[in-house]
Amino acid sequence: MTRRPLKKTFSELKETLKKLRTGFDQLKLSVSGKLEPLGITEILESEVKSLLESLKSRLKAWQEQIKQKADIEKQIADIDSEVKRLDAVIDTQVKALTEKQTNLERLEKELARRGR
């Protein structure tokens, strides 16, 4: 190869590298913006692997909490359902008791009238 094609190839490689670096910087900026709400304000290239592990760990913990929340919400719904069922049973028992008390009062009045 002569110097001219080598210079051209080198120039093209330099330009490609520049474009790749710009693309990388844009991706890094985008990722930084998405991680900022998680309290991650800086991404050091030397610590990307540990950052990824930390994010995976946080995701797993979050998923566990979501599962616990769903389980608790199901338990609450089950308890609410049981409370409603028991309220209905209590209402039925109160109505039956009220009817029996009314009937008892009526019978006592009749007995008192007969006893005179």
C-alpha cells in the first residue's frame, strides 16, 4: 500500500471512531438520564459492571416487594370478603333475634292478660 491509500484509510477509521464515540456519548447521556431518578448521577466506565450488578440486585428487591404487596392486597381482599360474609350472618342473626324477642314479648303480654 502506498501512503495515499493508508492516509485515506486512517482518515476513514478516525472518522468512524469519532462517530462511534459520539454515538457512545449519546447513549451514555440517555442512560444517565434514565438512571438519575434512581439516585445514580454518574456512570464511570470502570464501574459499569458493578453498577449493572447493583441495578440487578435493586430490581430483584423491587420485584420481591411488588410480590409481597400483591400477596398482602390479596389477603386484605380475602379478609374484606370474610368480613362482609360475617356481617351478613350477623344481620341475619340480629333479624332472627329481633323476631324472637318480639314474639316473646307478645306471648308474655298474652300470658299476663290470661293470668288476670
